[in-house]
Amino acid sequence: MPIAGLFATLLAAVAANSAALPVDRPFVRVVVHTEGALAVDRRRLTEIVRTARDIWRPYADITFDLASAETASPGLLQLLITDRVSPVSEGASLGWIEFVDGRPSNVINVSTTAANALLTASRWSGLPKNVQWTFLERALARAIAHELGHYLLASRQHTAQGLMRGQLTPDDIMQPRRSSLRLDRAQVQRLQEGVLLARRDQAPQEIKN
């Protein structure tokens, strides 16, 4: 089959399934830093980044590496899980990434304070502690996955639905539809066209219990 015909077939499969194309998959290495209560809770941190990785699994291979002397390079993509709230958007924003001259920086931020505020305002706040922790873990993981989308797509834009939608509700966190975690056809095509800032280095060791 000619190359043009094969590419058209692959795009048709994306349209039907909203899945990643079975070609050169981007590899993304993320160095994780923490501030506040999560800094001492390795188990919950592991669950958060595992969930974020699973959200991106159809589209890219994401690895999370806990910050150390070996990961101090300023050129690597950094994730900061912090108690602070966004200085560049609404206080309720779960995550943020700054853009300079139209390009995303290499620092993704997610806020435990904003996640707790969303929990407090939801119907899940009166449930047992283990349910509340599940809410917080999923909220932070969803925020990480969303901000990774801004980075990988090199775009501030939001969509009406899917992973890059601008507004996230408590039900999106605790009772997500499969479609709410997907990229749309145009976003998948953008990834496959190589609009990536991520490095394709050898995969590091992932965070483990």
C-alpha cells in the first residue's frame, strides 16, 4: 500500500476510536518535586503519577522520576506538586503551566490546596477518609495529565470535552466517562505530526513503593 494510503488508514482509525496512532510513540520523562504534606507520602505520590501515566498510555509513554541529584538538569520536564495555588489563573485551578513567547515552560504545577477546595465543595467531602483520599489522588492525577497535554501540544487551548476541557467537575473525577480522558482527533494528529517538546531519552527508573 502506498505510504499516503497507509497514513489515511491510520487517521481513520483515530477518528473511530480516539486512540493513539500505532507509530513512533513519544516518550516523556518527568522529574517529580513535592512541597507540603505529599512530600512525605511516597505511596500516595506513586498512585497519583501511576494514574496520570495510565491516562496518557494510549498516546505516549510517560515515566515519572523522583527528583534527585541525578535529575537536576534544568532542561528536563519538571512536575511540582505543591500546597500553593496558581498565580496566573483562577485560584480554583488544579494545575498550571506558564507560556513564554507562545511556548510552554518545562515546569508543570499542580495544587493540593486547590484539590482540597474542590473536594470540600463536593458531595464526596462527607464520605470516609479513604474515599476522600481517592478523590484527591484522582484530582491531582487528572490535573497532571491535563497540564502534560498543554506541554505536549504546545498550546494553551482548551476543548469543550475530553482531557483538555477547561472545567473539571467532582463527578468528572470520581465518575469519569472514558471519553472525558481522551484527546480528540486533531490533538492526536498534532502529536503524531511531531509537535512535541519532550525528550526521547532512555527511560529512567519509575517511582516505586
